[in-house]
Amino acid sequence: MKYKLNFRILIPILLLSIISIVTIYSALTYTSSSLGNLALKQAIWYLIGWILVGLLIHFKNEYFYQQTWLLYILGNILLVLLLFFGTPINNSRCWFTIPGIGSFQPSEFMKIFLMLALATLIHNFRSDYDNPTLKEEFLFLIKSLGIVLLPSILTFLQPDTGAVFIYLVIYFSMMFVSGLRFRWFIGGFSVFIAMILGFLYLYFYQQALFISIFGSSIFYRLERIFNWSQGSGLQLENAMAAIGSAGLFGHGYNQTPIYFPESSTDFIFAVYASNFGFVGVILLVGIILYLDIQILLLTRKKIEDTNKYIIAGILGMLAFQQIQNIGMTVGILPITGITLPFVSYGGSSLLSYMLLVGFLLNISVKKNRTYKYK
């Protein structure tokens, strides 16, 4: 049977890949030569990514749903090993170094494993209970929270707070479409706000206690986040200056006017905006919105519930990262180190996104069927 490709998803991904490689090449002006040609590396990662998409199309989503718990356990084992054998970079142990290849970041793939685990859990719960009681829903929520808290704690210890935020966004996105009673979301949101307020109280008024509980590394990372409101710091100030001076059409390709750190990763949007100006930004945002809308429209197809939960996780994750990355670059959101999907440089992150593209392509041509995954 001939496989029909969904070009409404493929075309924006292809456009984003071109924008990514071109912008990363422009960012090489202010990138350390010791890192090599990141634009060429990104092109290679994209090539590998498309190969992975082809393999996933061959195996189909059901194969991965059936391996959910094995993948979830593997992901958590890798997160544990990072704490002991990870390569320290900027006071974090988020990467394994593979000689001759580069670095590998398990948390990027943990996002996928977490989506699979939650989708399988929700699907099986809905298969077992047509009209669950409050007690049954409560026990389900406890189980699902345990699934998301384990990798969240392990990732927080690295520390990689940006990835933890993404895990939580995935969780709430998928729970929101799971059919649970709305009162759980009101209660959960209230508890979450209370925890955040308690956390901030310790940070602002009990700093010695905060450091003794969470450590000095977390304290100084929070300082960096809260400094965004004053627009302070070389990175943010220079990025905003580059964007603000770009005008309608920008300074021109490969003409980033000022240096700022992480120009090929966290602040790739500033490089693009400074090169191509307001018109270029409208084009990029338009492509991103078009992709998100096409992913959302997949939910209108007659597909099994498991795939709908996966779509919710993917869309929630992408939207959060897109808003957060662009927002922090222009100074309206805190700097969290969250990259721009499909555009920022990064082998592990890009490969994880391409795997999700494979999931989406399979879903777009999948007919509705009933499964129960264990």
C-alpha cells in the first residue's frame, strides 16, 4: 500500500529547516570556532532526522505504543546515569559525551517517552472505565503524577529546569483532553499556585533555608530568571538591541550587528530577526502558526484516542517552547534556556522533534482502530 504523505505538515518543517540552517550559519560570526561548523552539523542532524522519520513510518506508531514502558524505564535509567557520568557543562550534567559524534541529551527523548507513557495510561484508563468515579479518577491522577514526577525530579537534579517545565506542560496538556472532571484541574491549579508561592517565599525571604533545601546552583539560576524584568544582562540587552535596530527588512543576511551569547541555540530568534527584520519575523511566525494549526486539525480526523493524547502533548510542548523562546528573546518572559523547535541548533532536540514528526505523519493517514496497550 502506498503511503500518502501529509504535505501540510512536511512543507512547514522543510521551511523551518532552511531557516534553521541559514540562521545558524549567520550566527557562526559570534560562535566559538572550537564548536565547528554548526550549520553543517545541523544539516547533518536534519538528514539523520528524516531517516528516522522514514523508519518510524515503516514501524508505525503502534510498535512504539507497545514498547512504551520499556522506553520509559530506559529514559529514566539514562537520567540517573547522567547524575554520575554526565559531562559537566555550565554547572549542569545534562549531556553524555560520545567521542567522535558529540553530545547526547536524554531529557529531549524523555519528552517523547513521557508522552507515550501518559497516552498509554490515559487510553487504558478510559478503556477500563466508561464512567469512572471520583475515587477511580483520583487513583488515576496519583499514578499519572508519579509517572511525570520521577523524570522531573531526576532532570531537576541535573539541573535542567527548562526540561522540567516542558514535562509539566506535556502532562497538563494531555490531562486536559483526557476527559477528567474539570474540578481536578481547579484543585490541581490551586495546589500548584500554593507550591509556587511557597517556593518564591523561601527564595525572597528565607534565602539561607532555600539554599540549604535546593542548593546554591538553583538559587543562582533563579536569580538569572528574575533579572529579566529589569532587562539586565549582556545576553538580553544585546539581543534586544539587535532586534530593535533591524527595522522592516533587517540588517541583511549574515549581518548580525552585535554579539550575544547562545546565538545559535537559545537566542537564535534574535539572529534571525536582526538579519531579516519585521517582515522576516512575520514570515517565521506565520510558518510556526500554520504548523501548529495543521497539527491541531489532525484531531478532527477519526483517529484512536491514544493518538489524540499524543497530539495534545506535542502541540502543548511546541506551543509552550515557541512562546517561551520568542518571549524571552524580546524581553517579555524570563530567560529559561528553552530553545525554538526546529530552528535552534541541537542534535538531540532536533532528532526528538523529527521523531514526533514521524508520529504525526502516521497519525494523519491512520484510520480509527481500537487497541489496549499494556
